[in-house]
Amino acid sequence: MTKDQKNEVIEVLKEKFSQYNNFYITDTEALSVEQVSTLRRSCFDKQVEMKVAKNTLIKKALESLDAEKYAGIYDALHNVTALMFSENPKEPALIISSFRKKSNGEKPLLKAAFINGDIYTGDNNLKALTQIKTKNELIGEVIGLLQSPAKRVLAGLLQHHEKQAEAAAAE
């Protein structure tokens, strides 16, 4: 790979890291070409961008953006690395979990995840990442909580009105 090609890859990676608040770093080393293709297809179907790049180029791209912000990720950059970029913080975790279930395997391994500024390292975080709530899910919960007291008040008023109507009818 020429220096120009390396610089081009670094620029593409910098663009992706800037574009997405969420990305996963996975180890796809033991996967066959067919399995990697299946994983890519799963990512594409769920609007997750998957990129494979050399660890040194990934590190250079991250360092040139904000060396401190991404410092916790550098230790995860070893072996074969596939990056998964997503708007939805939990979609890559769901794809990895589903892929493992279908293939009865332990790959791809989660090496690290960067979710809205927080860093999660190690495959032991995968299950927790599948349960992260998306922005829309949180908004829905808040709206539900706000509606709940109003519904109780309306139900109480309706019951009170019905009792008054029954009392008036009984007179």
C-alpha cells in the first residue's frame, strides 16, 4: 500500500468517525470469507456500515481527530479489525449477537465500542450493549411517563362524573 493510499484510507476513516457517534471494533480473524460476506449483508440490511482497515491506520485516523477522546480504544486495535458504524447505538451489538447465534460461534468478538462518547472494552459488554435504549425509545418512555398521571386524573374525573350522574338518576 502506497503512502497516498494509506492517507486516503485515513481520510475515509476520519470522515466515518466524525459522521457517527457510535462505532464498534470487532475481531473477525477466524471468520471465513463467506461468513464475512454474510456479516456485511446483515450490516447493510440494518443500515450499519462495516469497514475493514489496518489497525495502524485506524489509530492514526482517531489520533488525528482527538487523541485523548479515543485513548481507551487503542488497546483494542490488534488482530484483524472490522469497524461497524451506526446511528443506532445497539444495532451492531444485535447484529453480532444474532450472527453468533446463527453460526453457533463466538466470532466476531467485540473488542471495543464507542457509544455517544463512552467507551466499552471487551466482549463481556456485548450483552449490555444489546440492551442500550435508543434516543427514540427513551423519548417514548418519557412521553409514556408524562401521559400516565394525566390518564389517571382523567380516569378519576370520569369516575367522579359517572357517580354523580348515577346519584342524580337515583334521586
